[in-house]
Amino acid sequence: MAIAQTIHGEGLEVFYARRAQSSDKPAAYLASNEIPESLVPYDDPSLLGRYTRPSGEEGNLETTLRLEKIRCAACVWLCEQHLRRIPGVKDVQINYVSQKVKVDFSPEQTSLARLLFEVERIGYEAWPFEPSLSIEKSKKERRQLLTRLGVAMLGMMQIMMYAWPSYIGDSDITAEYDLLLGWTSWVLTVPVMVYSAGPIFQAAWRSVASFRQTHMLGMDVPIALALALAFFAGTVNLATGSGQGYFDSITMFVAFILAARYVELLARQDAQGGAEALAKQLPATCERVPNYPSSQQVEIVPVVNCNPGEVLRISPGDIVPADGVLIEYESALDESLLTGESKPIDKKIGDRVYAGTHNILNPLLMRIDAVGQSTRIAGIASLLDQALQAKPLMVSLAEKWAGYFVGFLLLSAFLSSAIWMYVDSSRAWTVLVSVLVASCPCALSLAVPTAMAAAQGAVTKLGLLIVRGHVLEGLVKATDLVLDKTGTLTMGQPELKEVVIARSEFSRADALSLAASMEAGQKHPLALSLLRAAEADNLSLATLSNPITNQLGRGLSSGVYRLGSATWVGAQKIAQEGQYGQVHLADDKGLIASFIFLDTPRAGLETLLAAAKSRKIAVHLVSGDDPATVAWWAHEVGINSFQGACSPEDKYHYIERLQKEGHFVWAIGDGINDAPLLARADISIAVGAGAPLATAGADAILTASSLAPLAKSLLLADKTQLIIKENLIWALVYNLLAIPAAMMGWVNPWVAGIGMSLSSLAVTLNAWRLRKA
Amino acid sequence: MESLFLLIPISLLLIGLLAWIFYWSVKAGQFDDLEGPGEAILMDDDTPKSKNVSEHSHK
């Protein structure tokens, strides 16, 4: 209601007509105009300085917020409109793709905390985003390449127009016009050579300069050489007034190469941005108890200002901001982010609590012993970094061969030119340029990337976002598939499976509504599942006469009713393997009902396992869950090798062992605890809404919630491989025909240029077929 | 045909102008988000305000 009032108050009702999905989370405090305490510290100078930058005149500040819970364009529209109506906000720019919003505001009239609160008021969440250098860099890189491409394209189009008379061989054209058109083309070619092709020359030069260490030449070397020679020859021909200028070929060549590189760059930068992820995992503010133990008064401070030794209070539902020791109030914490164990862990006084875990039961007090970079979560992140650097690079093999090819090419070009010098010195130059242009490894260098780009487009439509190029190549070679259980094989969400009624005077509905009303307001996953089940059955919650008390580690009680573990309630535990858990409801006369919960398997699992089986891929299940549950699930879905109770390090070593035995490992996971596993595997796929850090280490991200797209991607990977082979063979045949022909002097440069372009076109069109898959 | 001596320099100027416009538009972020502005037009705030939405229904 609070959200509805805010929306209506501003005349933004249109939103209801435009939104695609309804939102949840109406909170009482949203109705008031007060900024909640948890957001106030964002105005603290230490945080404000981190998240805002001065912008323009009059002392305005600029900040970038990352929006959460955005589901459709209407949500974006609402956020934008709402922010614009806040007094003091100068400008709002929302990027739909990255869900980031840039706000210019005047610090006298409004504040960062106010902006965050206003976004929360309309039902979304925003967190200030510290723009990392890498993101700025990739944006700059993208814009620069686009400008270079634009210049080359403009140059190409214009020069082709000037070259038209020479294409059609119009004899009307007289020498002076020829000269005019020639020099105009030259003027336009210079910026293309200097600006657009600049990086090619630089890369070629670096490759040559580092030849002593690497003994390899990059693809850029013959390209740069061909461009330089053609430009030089064209200029000489223009000055002497004989022969042709190659300006049209040069600009076209540059434009094509840059277009291919731009597409490649876009694909690579897509879905990156993992560096921002870790910040999101930990809250920016926390509740500090400065005068513990004499007083338990809390103050809200930025986490960055906390030091080891200080005492923090963590409310239920909050994320622990630092590593430490529990000193007061026992509670249960969800550590799934770190261990993968999906059930909350009971913590007693003196137990360690870790940053990034989720407090579920009671407000607790902890003493910090590590913050920031020394926490365990940061340790996992650095393990991930290491693994990423050590990632096996199949790509390097292709590069190595290309390097040899380039060397061979240069050698043959100069050799044939030298021979021609001896036979007929007037043609040596033409032959040199022809060989370089004709054999330019364009088709060869396009063969793989174009097929990859087309296939990536196709799998993206299926719901698989590829971050690193070798995924499709790797899927074909995979011999082993390693799955994580919680969140990957299963949804990690308990569902009420069965209600076993012990006494006949209670119906299923009675028992469920009683249990649900006791669990109302609890954050335990089982409680949430009970509430969901009650809601699904349209049960109204029973009113309880007595207050509910929470008995840690045992359950809840309210008057005569008790809801909780079997031993506490005095019930017989119902034996059923693979279950997520069970709770029992009893009153003073004994057991009323038992509720049995089961984790739900992820949709499309069977399809994926069937596809894996048909390709003879061995499937492994590794999980942080207890071994019995893992065994049950492995048996349930038909997986033969499995291992339970794995720490992130164990998972890492499991894959390492497989790889040492010569297996090619494909891993699928979701949590932060899977991040090292994903980084270690030869190819890794992070499942959907997994932890951002896990997606950062993955080669691909499954955006669909079903696993079925992976089975289809396997088929597509086969097809891609086939097309790449066809492309490579075609490029090879072309080069085998064109290079000797050019060496023999049968081909002049413009024919070579057309041949080169046609072979590239054929390769691209062949790759294009993949899009329809 | 003599007009070419005038027209071709003009075409060069035009190309220069186009290149500058392109440079400006890339720099101004016109190519950063190719989908959002298209949708934003459909979401423009130009529908007449209905005063009594809240009285009628909240579906």
C-alpha cells in the first residue's frame, strides 16, 4: 500500500498499465518520509566521497546507482520519473541494459541517502556503485573502436564513389580528373591509415619488437605490411601518374577488419563487470555497539570505519559485514554463500561467523576480527583470481599456428618478389603487394570469430550468455561434467512435500494453517516454504492466543503448541532420504502432524543428463551438503560419481584431479563457493541468479532457469565446430589457390583484393547459418 | 565536367562534417544504449492524468 500511495501521489498510475510483473516487499516504514537509519550513513563523508563525484557547476554531485529488482521497462520508467521529481535532482540518466542510473543532484537540497530511500519507496533497491577503472576503460575502448570504425566506413564509402569511374573503365575520364579523384582519395585514405588503422600498426610493431622473446608474429604484421606497402605503392603511382592507387582496397580492408573486431569486442565486454560484484555481497553499513558491554546502544556506521575488536549487532535478515566471533545471543546463519550448505547453521557463543553470511534467527552480537581484504570471502575471491590467471588457454594454440602461418606468408611474399626482381623487375612490386593482399589471412582470421559470434547469438537466444569465446569449442571436447547440487541440480529452495497427519481430528488444512501462523514472520527457509504452501492452498492463518517464542535449535512454541525438531516435539523422525528437512507440530496431547520438505530439482535436468549420456560425458556431483543427501540426489537423478561435504577448496582439487587424469572438465555451479570450481574447470557455466562472484569467474552464464538450453547448446556446439571446419578448409583452399597464383604474377592487386573480400564474405555467410539454429 | 572541381572539395567538406558529427555522437554516448531511448519514447509521460484511479480499483 505504501508503494501504491507513493506512486499515486505523484500521478504515476500509468505504471500499473505498463508493468509486466507485480512486485513484492511492501514495508511499513516506506509510508513515512523519514530516511531509515540504515541509509543515513551513506551521507557520512567517508562513504559520500567514495560514491560521488563533483559534477559541473554550482557544487553539484554526480553518483551512479545500480538498480535491483528491475524486471521490465516499466520499472525503469518508474524509477526515472520518481527520481526526477525529487527536489534537488538535476538530471537522471538510466541505462536500460546495465540497469545503472546516473543522478546529478545538488547536495544542499537532497542527499545520497535520500535518493537510495526514494528508490526503495517505490519497491526497488539501489546501491551506490563505485565505478571501477576497468569499466571506465572498457567503455573508452568501445567508444574509441566505434569511432575508428566509423571513420574507416565513411572513408571507404566515399573513396569507392571516387573509384567508380575506374571500376567501370569510363574512357570519358581525362587525366586531370583522374588526378583529382586520385588525390582526393589519398586525402581520405590518410586519416583511415593513421587514425583507424593506427592500432593495427602499433600491434604489428609490438609483435615485431617482441619477436626475440616469443618467436611468433601476430596476425597484425602482414595486415600492417600489406596496408603500408599498398599505401606506399599507391602514393608512388599517384605521384608518377602511372599504375593504380590501392586506396579503395585499403579503406575497405580496414573497415572490414575493424567491423569484425568491434563485434568481437562487444561480445567480449558483454556480461562482464564481475569486479563490482564483491562490493554488493557485503553491506556498506552496520550497527556498531560502541560501549559494549556496559550498554547495548547501537550506532549505524559505514563498515569501512569498523576495526577488529569492535562489537557489531546483526539483526535477523541482515548480512554479516565482517569475520568475527559470536559473543552474545545464539542464532542460526545461512552460510550457503561460502559453503554451499543450504540449511542454516546454528551458532553458539564463541563460534566463528563469516562475512557474507546471512543472519536468520535472532539479533546477535559479534566481535570483529577481520574486515575487508582479510575476510574469508575476500580470500575466496583472490583464489578465484589466481585460478582465472591459470586458466588453460586453448586459444593460444590457434594463435601459435596463425603465427607460423604469418611467418610463412611473409617469407613467401618476399621470396616471390625477389625471384620476380630477377626475372622481370618491373613486376616485382605488384607481385609483392598482390601476394600480401591476396593471402591476407582475412578469411582465415574470420573463420573462427564469425562462426563463434553467430553461434553466440543463437545460444544467447536460448538463454546462455557466453563471456569467454572458447565455451562452444570446449563443449565439444568435454569428457566430464561436474555439477554442484544446491542451486544447480536443485533450486536450493525447500518445498513442502508431504503433510503426515498423526491425529484424525486435524485435517491437512488445519495443521498447515496452524503451523503457518506460528511461522509467520520467520525468515528460516522452511518457515517461508510453509507460508508459501499455506498461501497456495488459500488458507487463512489461525489466530494464536499466546505469543510465539523462538527456542533456538529446537523450534517455536505458542501456548500448548510446539513446532520444531522431532526430538524436541517428541515425535518419531520420519525416515525419508534426500529430504531437505522436516518439522513437527504438537500440542499437549501429542503429535498433530509432520511436515516433510524436499528440495526441488531444476527444470530441464533430465534433458541435460540425457544429452550428456548420449555424448558419453561422465557426470559428477560435488556439493557442500552432507554426504547422505548428496548420495540420495545422485541416485535419484542417475549420477554415478558424487562427493558430499566439499569445501570450495575440495571442489577445486576434485577438478584438478580429473584434469590431471587427462579429462576435459565442464563445470556448472552457482554460489560463491563454486567460484574456484568454475574458474578451475576448462569450461564453466554459472547458473542464472547465482552469486555475482561466481558469474565473474564463469565462461558463460545461463540466464534461463531451466537447464534444457544447455542440451541444445551442446548440439549447437557440434554444428559450430562443423562450420568452423568448413570455414577453415575454405580459407585454406582459397589461400592455396590464391597465393601461388599471386606469386606467379597472374593476379594483380585489385583482383586479389576482390578475391580476399569474396573469401571473407563466403566465410561470414557460412557462419551466418548458425543464427537460425 | 568542370563542376567536379567544385563538387569534390564540397564532398570532402561534407565527409569532414559527417565524421565530426559521428565523433560527437559517440562521445556524447549516443551509441551506449541502443534500446533504451527507443522504449523511452513509448513510455513518455504524455497520457492525461486520470484523477480517480485509486477509487476505482486496485486489481
